[in-house]
Amino acid sequence: MTTTAPPISSLPEGTVRPRWSVMIPTFNCANYLRDTLASVLAQAPGPEDMQIEVIDDCSTKDDPAAVVRALSPNGRVVFYRQPANGGAIANFNTCIARSRGHLVHILHGDDTVEPDFYRHMSELAELHPRTGLFACRALIIDQQDAVTSVSADYQSEGLQTDATLLWYENPITTPTVVVRRSFYETQGGFNPSYPHVADWDMWWRAVQAGGLVLSRRPLARYRVHAGNDTSRLARTAENLEDYLRLAQKIAATEPGYDARELRSRLSERALGQALSFSRLDQKEAELANRRFFWRMTGGTAGCIIRFRHALDRRLQRLAAAVMPDSLGPSR
């Protein structure tokens, strides 16, 4: 397994470059792609300012090309199909490699953006010309487009250079993130060593490289459903194994990293996933997450105390998530 991020080549000299590249990776999500494209096209400037391209990882259950043709009969949106299925991370890196814009937005084919997204993110990029990564917050939606929650609030807005922000949690959701192509060219693409947390690894690398800029406005919609990678990997607790691998990488370079806090957070997550799968009567998935929980809590010794601690923390987070001020200030 590789431990380094793949390189991203600079564009050839003389390449005509728009300000934006909106790159939309898809795989078996064409039923949501129409909404994704509509949300982009509704606020898109002309092709001289924004490249829009759908990159399909050889979908087998639907026809994303037909959706692109229907919404963009004039060819405004380019469709590219991978020669072979390579997985989500490889598809993200293809998105970067094919991008030509100065600002790159990788918007998953089942997520959407709010009307003011590109204007607001452009303003942030202009205010912070030396920063490589920008992110806002997201509304969390289900399969029926209902808003179920809001992504984690940030303690502060603006430039963030404190790496502790990303030590134990990833508060940043992928559809909210805009990255300068020049950052990818110097720092590399998404690392396939971390199939579930390659995005988290990228955000942490951005802090290490000089910081990232955060906005508390929820200007994207992140969909959680049974078919996406987050849900699939949670069934086997592989998302938590990835979390642990990345945490070990961070701990190796960050003095003061607390391994006990890591185990506490991981046990809390494993407990939450186990309880969710229990409610859905998915026994194998519940057991996989319970086993991970037992690993993090040291087996039976002290398990009850840690169980109650993890449960209390989870209930506190759930209570905080429904507070009226969870959206943060709007501007």
C-alpha cells in the first residue's frame, strides 16, 4: 500500500485557464446527478470562467452520460468516462488531473451547492491569495433531500493554522471544499492509502502547508445514503480502521497528540455506528462495529465504564446538533 500522495502535474504552458473547474465524480448515482448539475448550472458563469465536467468511474447501474446530455445539450458540461473502474480516490485524482481552472471544486455526483456558493468562495480566495484550501459548512440531507442536520460548526472563521483542528475529528465535508490547483501541484492528490479519510488527510496536509480558510455559512448539501462510500465502509468498520491509520500518521509528527483521546473518540464513533446498525437490524454490521469498540476499550475490563462514557459523549453531541444556533451566523 502506498504511503504517499500521487503527484499532480502542472498544466502545459499556454493552456487556456478559467477561474473555476467544477469536477463532478460519479459512480452509480445518476438519479441524483440531475440535481447536482442543476445546482451548479444555476450559478455558473460562461465556459471562459468555469469548466464543468462529469467524470464517471464506469457506472454499471445507470447512465450518467444521458443525464449530462439532457441537462447540457449544447455541450456546456463535458462528460468523461474512465477506461476502467478505479475506485473513488482514483476518480478524484482524475478530476484534479483533468481540471484546468485556478480553483478546483470536486463536487460528488450526489451532492449539491447552494445558490451563493461560488460567489462566496471566490471572495474567500481573493481575500487569501496565499492560501490553498477553502471550506464552508454543509446541510446534511438524506435520500429524499430532507435536511437531517448541519455539519459541525467551526469555532472561528478565516485563516486557520492550528493543526489541532484536525487531530481527532474531520469537521469539513467534501462538497464544501475548494482547492487551488497550484496546491495540488505542490502537495499531490488524494492518498489512496486512506480510502475513507483521504479527504481528511488532504485537509490536514493543507494546514501543514500554511493553513486553510473556513467559513461558517452552510452553502453545500452533503447526501448520506446507503449507496455512498461512507455508509458502505461503516458496515465493516473499515472507515474506523482508516481513521486509526491516519491518526497514527498525524501522531507521529504532532507533539502532544493524545492517544487516549483518540481511543475515546474512536470508541464513541464505533458505538454510534453499532447502535445505528442495531436499529436497522443489520447484525453483521453491528457486530463489526462492536468488535472495533471492544478493541478501543481494551476488551471486557473497564468496558462498561468506557461504554457509558462514549454513550454520554454521543448524547451530548446529538443534543448540541439540534440547538437553534447550530447554523452559526449568516452573512
